[in-house]
Amino acid sequence: MKTPYEVFSGFVMPRLRVLVAHKLSSRGASQHKIARLLGVSQAAVNRYLSQDPRSIYRELVSRGFASREIEAVVEALVNHLAGGDRESYVRLLISVFNKWLIEGLICEVHESLEHVPKGCKICVEFKALGVGDPVLNDLNKALEMLRASPNVAQLVPEVMMNIAECRPGARSLADVAAFPGRVVRVGKTITNVAPPAYGVSRHLASIILRIHREAPNLRAIANIRLDDRVLEILEELGIQYVEAKGAVDEEDLALLAVRSEANAVAYKGGPGLEPVTYLISTDAPSLAELIIRVAERYAGRRHD
């Protein structure tokens, strides 16, 4: 009997490569570049591009995978590869595999390919992993809250959204958890590409880690879109913010927030950098509450 890892590498991964190759090609990447990014031969890329991505999507959906989730995963994988971040690409694949494993999706594919012993619960047992971790629980709760809101998707910036929370007394990036591949907008809703994990989203993790050292009560950070309406709403809600622009690093952003005693940083952007709003709070669920309040007013203002 094959293991779940063999099922993923033999069935799921080849199909993801086809979709990633098509997405990279649509962005103007040559077959040579795609081969280099994926670590395969150019002949393999040629085979990938000769396949119809729509049929790949249909096949995966027929096996129980959600079309929107596949789209989000592919988009995130492509962004990592295009940005030259192979480490995040691998991290994301591992996180996605674990998510699909504990959700039973790999099991469904496994059962369709070969006989699996009746009553097999090996993969289901992985659901217990991380249940007792308060930071991961906070992030999962925050995501559920955001998903339940019909208005949050409009606040997702082009660089996508993420939420990070650190352990009390955090000292390194390994003490900060976030969502690998970020939280993305799919239609009128949002979805996470993978479950929360430690050691991901170095940008947000670096900011909140530095803030937490100066203000131990603050442990969570998220990024949302920035425009005049968002700033007006922050003022209405009594949320103090400070502005930044140009070439500033995580240390600068963190110290700017701490020294200004602000719970938001309005980064106005720079060359090739999208403007975003960083929101800071005590934990991920309280941060989600704030995002939902902003989103509700933002939606109302759109209809005024």
C-alpha cells in the first residue's frame, strides 16, 4: 500500500506543477525559466503546457478539492517562485500537504487509487497536532471570524493579507506564527492557503517581534489595504495611526509604532512597494474584531 506522501507526490504534486507552469507562462515566463524555477527539464515543462489546466482543475475538484482553494494555492506558489523565495515555496507545499492530510482530502484520493484497509485512521490522528497551542488556536479563531464576515475580502491588498501572533516573551522569528502563503481573496470571500505555522511570514513576524519587545502586551499584527477611506475609518474608531513611506525596514516600522504609541501604521508605499495598513493588537482574535469593524464601515461607505 502506498503512503499518503506517495499519493501526494505521485498524484497531487504533478497536477499542481501543471497549473503552476501555466500560471508562470501566463505571466510571461519562458519554458527555460519555468523549468529552472520548478527544478524540472524543459521537456517536462513542454508537457505541462500541452495539458489543459481546466481539465486538471476539474479532476482535482472531482476528487474533493475546492476549486477556489486550488486557485489560491497555485497563486501563492507562483508568487514565491517568481519572487525567488524557494524556501517559502517548499514551506508552503509542506503546510498544504499537512492541511489536506488532516482534512481527509489525501485519504479520498488514496482510496480512489488503491485499496485502503477498512477503518484506517492514521491520517485523521494528525488532527490532534497543534490543538493545545494557544497561538495557533488564536490564529485559527481569528481566521474563522474573518471568514464569517461578508465584508473583509475588500480589505485584502494586492500583496494579500496575513495575520501573525507571537508567543508571550517571544525572542526569535521561531516564536511567531502566521499563515504560510498568506490569506487571499477569492471572489467575495477569503481563504487561507495553509494552516498557521511558526517561522513563516518573516516580514510581519519581524515587525511584531520588535514591537513585542518594547510593548509586551502587543502580540499580533495584520496587514490590510490602505486608502483614504481606511484612514478616515481608523480616525472614527479612535485608532491612532502613524504614517510611513519610502524605504523603511521592519525595525523602522516597529519603532515608529511603539514611539508613537499607535495601533496602526499607514505605510504609504515606495518604489515597487504597495501601500498597506498594519494593524496591531494584543492577540489575533481582537485584531480580527478590529478588521471586521473597519470592513463593515468600509462597505457602508462604498454604498453611500
